[in-house]
Amino acid sequence: MVHAMQDTKYHRDNGGADTWMKLLEGSVLVACWSQADGLAHGLCDDIKSTPPMDWRAFYKMPSARLFLMKKGDGLFM
């Protein structure tokens, strides 16, 4: 759960297995990519101290997805 006006560092949910989200209130910007692309472009939570998001690397990844979820939206990956 995340409170209003907060964000999370990039991370892998459930060890990279199935993940779902249901947005109950407000809206949220979601960025996601494959584990292979994350490793290739240095956006991987295996690094002990997760650096800030590198949006230039994100946009180079073939699997990169960026979208806005609104109240009531669901996502299954």
C-alpha cells in the first residue's frame, strides 16, 4: 500500500512471479519492464542500493510500459 503523494523505488514483486494490483482510490503512474531488460539496462533491484530511476534507460528497453491507472482499474502481470 502506498499513501497519497508517495512513490516506491523500482522493485520486483513476488520474486518476479505473478503480480496484481487493484486501484482503490485516486490514480497512479505505473512503469514496468521485463527482468531481462532490467538486468541489461541497469534497472534491477538485485543491486544493494537501488539508484534513482533512469528514465533514459527505461525508454530504451523494448519491454518498457508506462501507463496511468485510475480508481477501479486492475492490472495482472
